[in-house]
Amino acid sequence: MSETTIKIIEVALNPAIDRGIEVPDFKVGAHIMGRQLFRRAAGKAVNVARVLSTLEVPSMLLGFVGKGQQKYFESSLKSKFLSCQLFAVEGQTRENITLVDPVNRIDTHIRDRGFEVSKADLSKLKKKLSLVCREDSIVAFSGSLPAGMDEMNFLELVQICMMNKAKVCIDSGGSVLRVCKQMKPWLIKPNIEELSDMLEVEIVSPDDVAKFTREIRGFVSIAIITAGADGAWMVSQEQILRGRVKNVDTNDVKNTVGCGDAMLAGFLTGVSRGYELNDSFAYALAVATASAVSVIPADISKNDMDNFLSNVDISKINV
């Protein structure tokens, strides 16, 4: 795939290998037989890249990966729509485990610590971003920061993209979002908790989002705020939308891990295809719901997505 065709760049600073194990009637401290549901290259940016590839949207995946897992990531993500260019660093890529209990309908998530990046590693990524970012690029930073990297290092990466006139999208923790407020990124995608942390306010319920639209609009062009089963909000400079997918049977929901990543991929797909913002938001909601009904995170069926798209309900909020 020629780099001249790439407009969306995902940055994976701290990817993971995700394992899902089904453990019926899971009990802490017990010896229970389980079965592996999946094991795959993951992390928020990787999930976004995978969904974009499924939707046949060309993109590039940049960032870091443990030296021993570089070939695994490259082979498992191989696609004519995805250029995977991860820098190998010393140490192991973190491996996360999700225990799925289908009897009690409870998921337990165990998160690992991964590699540590060096100043030399960060310099390589800065140079690469300087080379590939253009005025027509969308650069999506998704996920947590690895050891060896702090918020100021992250801010430097964002600055490089913006200096090259790229649109920057950030989907990370509230502390990362706070330091980026001064940069006024194009798009952020927090959940309710992350938005609370970012604004340093208490948002008790999704209904409270509308109270803070003035603050949100002060530092970002578009905010997509996810609220789990309550759907999502889109706050732009022109409008406030609240959306959800109607008539979703809760029994069909298999795994909510990666739904936010799928939503971001859906929204970026719409934008890259020239959709209006409200149509991109509707598309994002459908893609996220298609992910929720799959056992494997961020693994969508186009048929599911099309069915959910016809049931998207979006309302305009006046404040």
C-alpha cells in the first residue's frame, strides 16, 4: 500500500496482546476449567486500525511494540488496507486477560504492565510523525502511555502533528487530555469518567454532559463522549447530539471491550468518506454496537453494522 494513499494514522504507544477466557460461574480462589475465546494483537489504537481495515479504510499504524512481538503484530494485522510500522523496543508487550463468565454475565479484566520506552525510542517516533503527517492527515492517539513516557512527552508528539497541519484525535485518560487542552485538538473521545477527570468536575450521569458543553467547546472542535448502554454524545461547535441504537437485545451483547475503539473507527470512516458530522456519528454508533455483539473485541460484521445503522436514534439537544 502506497503511503500517498494514507490519510488516517493511528498511534499505538502502549499496545497489548489480549486474551479472552470463558470461565462459566467464575469464583475467586477456585480451580475452574476455562476455554480460550481469543488471543490477538490489541490495544486501543490497534483496535481502531483493525476496524478501519474491516471497513476498507486505508490507514497506517505507528508506535511501539516489544521486540519479541513485532512479527506477531505485523502478521496478525496484515491487510491491504493497513500499513503496520511499529518500532521494536526492549521488553515485552503487555498481555491482558479478560475472564468472561457467561452464567453470571460478568467480565473480569486483568491488566498487565508492559515495556518501557527510551528517549531514543521517542526520537524515532517523533521523526516518523514529522515525515508522514500532512495537512490532509488525521492522527489518532489512542490508549495509555507506556513506562518511560509522561504527559509532556505526549504533548510533544501532538505538537509535531499540529505543526504539520494534521488533525489530531485523542482517546486517552483524563490526565493526558488535560495537558492537551491548551493545544485545542480536533477531536477527543472520552467516556464519562475521563471527561470528569479532564474537566475536573463531577459528572454524575450522562444527562449532565449538556451542562458542560461550553467548557468542551472551548478547547476542542468535536467531542464524542461514550456512555455505555446509554449511547453517546457528540458535541461540536455547531450542535449537540445524543445518540443510541434502538432495539438492541441485551442478551445479544457479548463483549463491550473495544466498543469505544470501534466507535472512533466508525466516526473516522465517515469523516474520511466526506459524510456530514451527524451521519458520521450515526455510523459510529452502528459500528460500536456491531462490536458489542461480537465475542472478540473490535471485531465487527458488516451485516450487523448495516442492521444497527437502520436503528440509530439521534436527537439534537438544545442548551
